Amino acid sequence: MINDNLIKYLQEVRDLIVQESKKNLANEGMVGKLYDSIQGTVIEKDTRGLYFKILMEDYGKFQDKGVKGKDPSKVRGGDKAIKEQQAPDSPYEFGSGNMVGTFDDFALSVADWAKNKNYRLRDEQGRFVRGTYETIGKIIAGNIYNRGLRPTMFFTNAFEYAQQQIPYKLEKGLKLDVEKDIEISINKK
């Protein structure tokens, strides 16, 4: 059987997932390395059928599902600090996995991010105080480690949206391929 139309519609589904994932990230203000990394593979065939993959940076799964914090009671920031879990239902938790890196590496990357965003330390009254970006990185990284990361569901929502489109697209693709196969069979006689 020739699968040209089915492949065409699978490509549309793949591209829809990529497009919606990127749109969801952009709506969160998260255009950068993760956004740029999202892409679909070519449609391949194996013994089970046709398939494709959506590729992205490894940390995309943590941005999507969120990460439970280690101990929200240890959040720094005084009385105004929010001391609760960001992702209580996440399958991921800081300190429980096998991701490579140290807290200091994490703090330094947060410090670089804070510097790029020009974040500054403030006291309880909102006045700027002295402190290095390294200090800011350690404070923010510690709070992220203890509170966790809020789930964005950028990929999950895109995938669920595409799933709603799949039955129509696959039905249409299969129908066109079957019609094409019947025409080819009739012409061969």
C-alpha cells in the first residue's frame, strides 16, 4: 500500500505539535534555547507502523511537567517569600534524579541569567542593596531548588491539542491512500 497521503497528514500533525509547543513557550515568555531546539523528525516506518519523534533540550520535560521542590520551608526572602510547592503533582523532584551537575553549576547558570535580565538585590523596603550576581544566583537557585519549578504544560497541551486533530487527519489520509491503491489496482488489469 502506498502511504503518501497518510505520511503527509502525519507530517501535519508533527508540525502542529512543534508549532503549538513553540507558541505555548512564547506565551510564557520563554523564547530561547529550549524554544529553538524543538523540532520533529522525519516520518519513519518500522514493524509497528509509521512514527515520528519530537526532539527538544533535555530540560524541556522539566519545564513542561514542573519539578517538586526539596523543602519549601527553606525558601529565603523574608515574610513576603512564598513557601509552597510550585509543582506538587510533578513526577520530577529536585535531588532525586540522575541529572549531571552540581548546585554551584546551577547557581552560576542562574547568576548568568540574572545578569542578562539585569536583576538586582533589594531589601524589605524595596531599596537596592549591594550584592554580586553570584549571590543573586545562589539565592534564586536555592529558592528554585526548595520550591520547585512551576509546570508550563507547553508540550503536553500542544500534544493534547494535536490529538484532537489526529482522527480527522489520519482518516482523511488513509481514505486517500486506499482510493489511490484501488485506482492503481484497477489500472493494472
